[in-house]
Amino acid sequence: MSNPYSTATPEYTTPTSSASPTATGVQSLHPYNHHDAEEHLYHPHPLLPGLPDHVAQLCLSLVPPSLLFSICHSWRRLIYSPSFPPFLSLYALFLPTGIQSHLSNSVHFSSFDPILCKWLPLPHPPPRRFLFRHPSFVSRKFPIQAVVVSGNLIVLAATSDQFRPALSQPLVFNSLSQKWTHGPPLSAPRRWCVAGTCRGVVYVASGIGSHYDNDVARSVEKWDLSVQRHHQHRRRWRWEKIGSLRDCKFSREAIDAVGWKGKLCMVNVKGAASKQGIIYDVERRVGGVVENEKLRGAQQVAAAGGRVCVLCADGGSIAVVDVAAVPPARLWTVEAPAGVQAVGIHILPRLSHSDS
């Protein structure tokens, strides 16, 4: 498949319309229903002459979306419909830049469409006041922690303007329904914690609540989103306590836990400070300590679909590496919209919208 990204500064637009989903929130985790395609799209002509549209969709789903987009309008509409398997897009959390940027905490989420080469704003989440900068702490940025699982962007932790945890329960954005919902209440709202996913399950560990608590700083909890999928008529979302860390060394910073072969890999601090790493086995619920002077914590990296996206230091651009390509790997950049800088990146299925 050819590279759909462009190194040119992308356009920033609003989607022309939103498709009507068949389910909302985290419940939109079902397989794509190809037989209901005609309920979502109006085709003045058959997708493929001589074939029913739902059969034509099965055939066209084997073709790269960038090629379908270049053929005809009906196929353009098709690749953005809720019934068609979505391609992956880059999602980012942005803050304004400029003279007063150090005083602004107006954050917003956007999605970069690699075929249209446009940044598309996400619907605004439920009102929350997230603190990212504060004039009394010039050198410190207050992190907004989010993870991606099963097509959902989940905001887990942030700081309020009262220097307390901003979220008592996660904010969940589903890329298919394009709606925000709330996840289950956390047993202890926290910030500066460990956040990660492994095998479709969300994990949080350590952190600080409204005040320091030793039990919270050592705790490990999980949220299995598939439980809601299997019990859609009963609200069964919940956080489950699964163990404790050996010490409280992971409550100093916002830490990304990387899921790998049933294990969560994490490093307790960033920068040049002395580090401690843990490999936590989510099945056995035990962690092994890794101590090495060469430990390096990756910052703002997202990977999916054979591509690795790295947020550049100034937040003005995002480097994309095609690691699935024949060596040498190809690299290009996606520029942030004018007037904003990215402070977090993720990869999810594209937004659904109609072609103008």
C-alpha cells in the first residue's frame, strides 16, 4: 500500500456530517455488520454491478482504502461508512501555542485522516478542567494520561486546577460511534500513575490521589472492557484490584506501561535520573525488578498497523515510521495544525463521515 501521509502542512476542518452508529460508547465493540450496509449508505448505483451491496463490500474490503478513494464517489462514501472495516488514523491531544500559551489549558482532541490529509476535531468530551500548565510551575507540565484499547480512547488520569485528580472515572471515546461515555468509577482517583493495556485490558497502578496514600501508591487495578461486551443488558464495568507493587517508586511521574506477551513493562522515571524497571506478569500478578543504568523510558510513542508514530519534542510535528516496509524503513512527518502543539498521540480506527 502506498504511503497515504503527506509531509505538507495538513488542513484542519470539521467533518461534514456524522454517521449514525448502531451502538454507543464502549458497547460499540461488535463485528461489522455487512448485511446492514444499505441502512447506513445511499448508493445511487450498485457498488459493483451485478452484486448485492453487502457482497460487494466484502470484495472491496480486500482493496486498500486509498485506492478505493481514488476511483469514484460511491466508494469514497463506502470507506467512511460505519459498516466498512475502518483504516487506522492518528489521534492527538492538542494545546494552543503563542504568547499566552503558558497560561492556557484549553485542550482538545483531533484525528488525522491519512487519506484526506486533514485534522478532524473530535466531539468535545464531557466538561472537565484539565491542568497542563501553571505559572507557578514553569518547568513542570501536568500530564494527561490516556490509553487505547479495542477502538476506544480512554482518558484515565489528569490534574484539576485545584491540584487534585481531575477524573473520578475514565472518559471513553469510541471511534465508531464518535461519542464520549464514562467508564467505571476508580476505587481511588489518581494522577501521576502507571497506565497501560495488555490483551484488551486496561491497567492502572500507583499514583497520587488528593493526597499521598501508601496503599494507593502500591496498588494495581484492572478494567476488562470485554465484560461489558458479554453482559450488555447489565452494567458490569468495574475496576478489580489485582495486587500490589513492591514499593511506591512509581508514583513520582506519569508512566506508560507497555503490554508485551502478557506482561506490563514500565520504568519509574523519565530523563536522566536513576531508574528502576518492572516487568509485571498480569496472569501471575507478580512483578520482577529490572535495574540497569541504561534504562530509557520512551516518551509519546504509539504503534499499530506496521507503523510507529513518535511525537517530536516541540509538539509541532509527528514522525511516522513504516516498520513493515522493505528495509530501509520509510519515515515521514505529519505537521500539527497551525496554532497548536501536540502533547499526546494514539492510533485508533478512523472517524466515520460522509464525503463532501
